[in-house]
Amino acid sequence: MNLLRTKSVEQSIRDTEEPAHRLRRELSALDLTVFGVGVIIGTGIFVLTGQVAKDKAGPAVSLSFIFAAVVCGLAALCYAEFASTLPVAGSAYTFSYSTLGEFPAWIIGWDLILEMALGAAVVAVGWSGYFAELLDDIGVTVPGALADPPGEGGTVNVPAIALVLLVTGLLVLGVKISSRVNEVVVAIKVIVVLLVIFAGLFFIKGANYDPFIPPAQPTPDVAGLDAPLIQVMFGSAPVSYGWPGVFSAVAIVFFAYIGFDVVATAAEEARRPQRDLPIGLIGSLVVTAVLYSSVSAVVAGMENYKKLSTDAPLADAFKSVGHTAFSTIISVGAVIGLTTVVMILLLGQSRIFFAMGRDGLMPRWLSVVHPRFGTPYRSTIIMGVIVAVLAGFIPLSELAELVNIGTLFAFLVVSVGIMILRRTRPELPRAFRTPWVPVIPVLSVLACLFVMINLPVATWLRFLAWMAVGIVVYALYGYRNSRLGRASEVSVKS
């Protein structure tokens, strides 16, 4: 049993030319950058800012956003080299197949399914809350049983289901249509974010920044499986605020940056992948890091961190200073903005399924593209239905941190893969080269590990359980149906 058989870079590229499994190259560097910005600007700005400032970091939440961006930036440099060298759908899954081997690639693919599907469902539920609030503002009340998340008073979240099915339809119609819709929505989101920054500057009170890093306080209610792994490892009592609180907040606000790696999943649809992918990956991350740190600093200055809303911090900050008109504009921006987050996460998820199906590790019919629209419509529809069910019927609040640990694990593997590919295939043409190898990849691995151990023990246990299920699926289906494995058997027999 050869679990570490690798698929060559050349074979991966040749597979993209199969007529029945060929995606259309229609995306420019701008399209890719906007995709990245579109998926990143969402829950992090509209929801997480208030939550982590109030419960974890205080006004220093802006530092948490910057530290999380640095972790993502180190990984982005590794992603950029891989994506420009191997411009094939599948992102970290495809990269791992060419460096670490089939079984590690399967694990990463299985991990990405968790990241993007669950992430899309969580964001759809958040969108539903803003949507119901907007309807209530105009006098239309949606019954809580049909709009609240399951487990929080709701029975079925109808708005979340409707959103997921709508964006699934857009993705089936074509990636270019999706990108045009995304560009319009992203423009609206950026305008709203800039409005928050520049309008909020006039309402900042210096007293709200004092102290910038509040003194550490014990949190006896956070214990056992809910405590961060690092604090359990070293036997320290869980605390909020102080530097431990700032770093604990990094593990949470990391969710804000999830999705920039979706740019890499669209590698096969880029017009000039060697040039466009590094621009899309790094450009989207830089833009959003500046916006996130600026917004969090402004909001923390407008209202005392202990009074910040954990549901709609931006909108409520303007309400606290008597400007409800700004609050309504921000709520509209949140509803529009979170729509693209769901859409792009679903796009990335369908491309992972597409790549795994083409390799035989998933049913091959998942990788068939639509003869008219040129999209992997079967995997798109299947994942859309699954995410709609998750968003509509499953309580997701306790599972959201699984998205973080899954993404960090993928970043870690990609960083290791860069070092391996540099050693095993030094002759490959690389349009973009990660600087200071192996220093940058090693720093990326260490940074990812540090953020991962700041996540709760319960998150680690759920993640390991999901990985165990993936191993069983691979043993029963993936290994036996792998195209690479079957090709090896034929060559041995001949």
C-alpha cells in the first residue's frame, strides 16, 4: 500500500486539458483580487470586532487583527509560489498531491471540505440575522421560528437556506457572471467600510483607549474542554485581556481572513495564472488587513469596549453616538457583503470536489463540467444543498472554530510543501518565488501552530474526529479508486 504516491506537476497540468473536465480561463488579476476581498470582508468586520474586543482583547483588538494578518501573510507567500507553479484547481489539496503524496492530499482535501462548507453555513446564518433585522426596520417581522438559528429559538432558518440556494444558482451559471456580481457587491462593501472608518473618526474618544491592553482577568467559567489548549498544556488558568487575551483573540479573528486561499482554488480559471494568482492572493490580504485593523481601532475608540455589541458592533457603535442613519447603511452593507462571502466559499468548495473527483478520490462524475456554462455544476449543486441544510437546520455556533483549525492546518501543510518541492523539483519554472526559503515557510508553520494551540480543547477533539472519518472514507473509497493508483497498477502489470 503506497500512501505517499505523488502526482507530478506535469500530470496535474495535463489533466486540465481533458475536454470533459476543462474549466474556462476567464478570470483576471482584478477578478481574483476582488474574489479575495469579497470573501474576506464579511463576518470579521461586521460581527467579530465587537465580540473579541468585549470578551478577549479590549481596544487592542486591532493588534489581534494585525497578528492574524501576519500569520495569513506568511502562508500567502507560500500559496503564491505553489499557485503560480501549479495553476490547477484544488488549492492546498493539489499542492499536497504533488509534494507530500496522495494520503496527505486526501487529508487536506477532506479538511478543506470542512473549512469551506461549514464556513459558508456559518456566514449564511449570520447573514440571516442582519436580513431579519432589516426587514423588522421596515415593518416586516419574520417569525423567530423561521429566521432564528436552530438551537437559539428557531426551527428552520429559511432566509439562510434561500441565500445559499440563490448563490448556488449563480455559480452554476458561470464563474464570470459570479465575478461580475461579486465586483458590484465588493464595491458596496468597501464603501461601507470606508464610511465607518472616516465617519467614525469624528466620534473617537481617547478615554476609550485607556487602557489599550486591559489587565489580564481570570475567567473561571472557561475551563475543561472550553479552555485554550495552550493554557491546558502549561497548566495556567484561563484569562481574558492582557497579552494572553490578545493572542486568544487572534485564534478567533483568524476567521475574518478565511477565504483568501479560495483565490488559489480558482487557479485553473485564471487567464494568466503565473502572474495573476500571486497578485490576487497577496493583494486581497493586504487590502483587507488594512481595512480590518482600521475599522477595529475606530469602533473601539467610539464606544467603550465593555459596551460593544457582540451582534452588530459597527451599527450599534453609531447608534451609541446618535447617528442611526449610519447604522442602517451599515446593516444594509452587511446584508449585501455577507452574500459574496457565502458565494465565494461555495465556489472554492466546489473546486475542491472537482479536483478530487478528477483524481478519482471522489466519484469522477463530480468533475464533469456543464457543456454550456463551463462550470462543475454537479459538485456545485451538491455542496449547495448540503450547506443549505447545515445553515437551515443545524446549530452551528459551537462548530465555527472548526473552520479556523481546518484552515490553519491547510496553511501549515502548504508551507511544508514549499520546502519539499524546492528540494525535489528545483528545476521547475517558478513565476513567483517565496522569499527567504526556508525561513518564511518555517515561520509560517510555527505561527500556524501557535494560533492552533490557542483554540479550545473541544475544537481539537472535533477536528481529530472529522479527520478520523476522512481516513475511513479514503480507505473504503479513495485509495481503491485513485486514478494515480490504477495507472501504477497498469504499468506494473505491463
